[in-house]
Amino acid sequence: MMRRVQFSLKHGLDFLMALVLLLPVALFVSILGLILYLDSPGPIFFRQLRPGRGGKLFGLYKLRTMTPGDHTAATPRNRDGSLALTSDLGGYTRFGRVLRRFSLDELPQLFNILKGEMSFIGPRPDLPEHLELYTEEERLKLAVKPGLTGLAQVMGRNELPWKERLQLDITYVRKYSLLLDLKIFLLTLSRLISGRGVYQ
């Protein structure tokens, strides 16, 4: 019962915070978009399908950080068949490197939060190709909305193997509380300031 109340409060807080941040974030993203275009002419945003709550696909928004077309290029796979997520900045534009270093390319996902597709805090959404690799236990990750940042990100991001990140996502779902969200938020700020552990 208490968890249900906390999840309800979480969803309400997500919407209110996103609404408050909408104007300043939109202005900031507009400035970033202009710099991005001057550095590398082409689309400012790109949209990528990701699995949300219950595995339902939604369009996740990001600022483009690579040269046009590179975002859709084939990604190397790990031995377990999962898509390799590395911190290699090959193919990134000059300004794209800055955006990735501080995860500023994720800011357009505020609109995903307003649409009710994401939360500020929650498991980061994998690519649709990953779903077929989930075990029954790992599918528990899909019980909640994906987030801008999550427990796996503040505990290591790409420094951790994919399966370890999944286990941290499951831990988040099982031990969820608003206090845990607050801890993740504060740790995320620390990570962003230091620019450590950036993931693609």
C-alpha cells in the first residue's frame, strides 16, 4: 500500500517538476541546438524507439551528438548478444562530445516525462533488441517507467557490464522509495559535475 502511494506521489512530482522546468529547459536546449547546428549542420534532434513500462515502445528524444546518419549505424554486440554500449567517442561531433560528457543530449527527454512515458528517476531504457535477452526476473525492470537517470547510472554507468546494470535496475524496482529517488538524484548531480562514467 505504501509503495503504491509513493509511486503515485512520484508520478505527480514528475509532472509538476517537468512543467516547472519546461520553459528554462526549452530555452537552454534551443541555445544548445543552435551551437550544435553551427558545429555540424543537420537535424538537431533524433528520435529512437525504446521500451517503456510494460515493454511498450515509445519515441525517446535526444539532441544529436554524432555526424548525421551515425546514430542509426550498426552497433557492435557483446558476447551475450546485447548491443555494446561503450564510452568511445568516435563519430561524435566536437560539440557532441561536450553534450555527451555532461549528458546534456538527454535534456529533450523532459518532453517524454511530460507525456507520461518516462520519469526523472528510474531504470534507463534499453534498446528494443535487448528485450529478447531478458530473463523472467530481468523483465521486472519493465514494471516501472524508465528514467532520465537511475541506480545503475550512479553506480557505474558504462563501467559496469550490462547484466550488472540490469540487476541494479531490478534492485531499484524491488526497493523503491522516494528516499531512494532522492539519493539517486543527488548522486546524479555529483556525476554530472564531474563528467564521470558517461554512457551512450
